Amino acid sequence: DVKVTQSSRYLVKRTGEKVFLECVQDMDHENMFWYRQDPGLGLRLIYFSYDVKMKEKGDIPEGYSVSREKKERFSLILESASTNQTSMYLCASSSLSIQALNTEAFFGQGTRLTVV
Amino acid sequence: AQTVTQSQPEMSVQEAETVTLSCTYDTSENNYYLFWYKQPPSRQMILVIRQEAYKQQNATENRFSVNFQKAAKSFSLKISDSQLGDTAMYFCAFIPYSGGGADGLTFGKGTHLIIQP
């Protein structure tokens, strides 16, 4: 059974703290993504990675960075958390498989982060 | 850049009724995939149905079907015989075929569907 696991369901952090959100997938997927979900705004792409040590900015990368040292793990880092980063964060992964034409993304259960 | 528009922030229907959620998109790509994802209160995103743009036949999955109009760039989801468990946020999403999906999905803002008993 495919699985994307996010390390925390709920997280409360203080303004200015460095925050790490971890995501692990067990499907040997090449692509991994971090989305931010806010009411009325849908899901917006923060960063994505298509290979180990590779990373690309999405639509809203400001205030975030990422790390992908191993294929199965993709970390989202808030260098100095701010209250406007209070949100739901969703990790996803997918296969880079042109031959299989498989672009379905599998999602973790989300981390609801509150910055106080 | 692609955009996906869902014009219905919230919908409410009675159990067993049929409901249609609308989605339009804008792209210059010719080959792409369209998806409907469901997010129940558990927050787990679940793929409901997928449509490949080069296929003219509309996709169906049990009670779920789509009306894909490529020229109009429209991709609506029809849920027949709606059930209480269908209550969820529904997101329409787009991904171009080029790049193998590495650029990620572009999502609409979602439609909150409520099934009333």
C-alpha cells in the first residue's frame, strides 16, 4: 500500500523559531512536493524536487527552503517562522515515469502548523 | 503557466441526489492530465478520477464521472446517487504531460460539498 508519511499532524511553534517539516515516502518516487493549503486559496506549490539534492521553487517559495538528501525524504524548512505561515502543509510524491504515464500524486495527511 | 478555476466555493445537496461540480482551466499545453481529488475531514487527499486529455472518452469510476470538453477547457465532475461519505472538499487539478509530472499539480481553490441526510 502506497504511503506518504508526514512527521507531525499538529505543530505549534513560536515566531522566529526554525521549523522542520518532514516527509517520507516508501514508493521509490522521484518527484516530491510541498504544498500549502489555506481556506479559499486551495493548494499552492511551495517547492518540489525531481531527484536527490535537486530542488525547484514553486509558486510561493518565499520564507521557505527544502532539503532532499535521500530519495525517500523531503524536508520543508521555515528558517524563521512567522504568523503568516500558519497553515496546513501537505507533502506529496509521484513517479517520474513517462513510459507508465503515471502522474498520480500521493499525499500525506498534512501538518497543521500554528505559529504564535 | 496554468490556472484552474472552480467557481463554486460550496454546494449542498440531499443524499441520493446527483450533483455536478464545475472546473475550468487555462493552458497552452496540448497533452495533459486532469484530476479530481477529494479531501474528507480526515484531511487525506484521495484521487477520485483522472482524465487524459488525448482521450475523448469521458472517464468514469463507479458513481463518479466527468464531462471533459477540451475545446472549452472544461472538466466537470458528476456524482450520482450521492452518499453522506461524499461530504468533502473537492479539488480539480491539472498537470502537463511534458516533464513527466515533475512540476507538480496546479489546483483549483476547491468546492466544499455537503451531502445532507
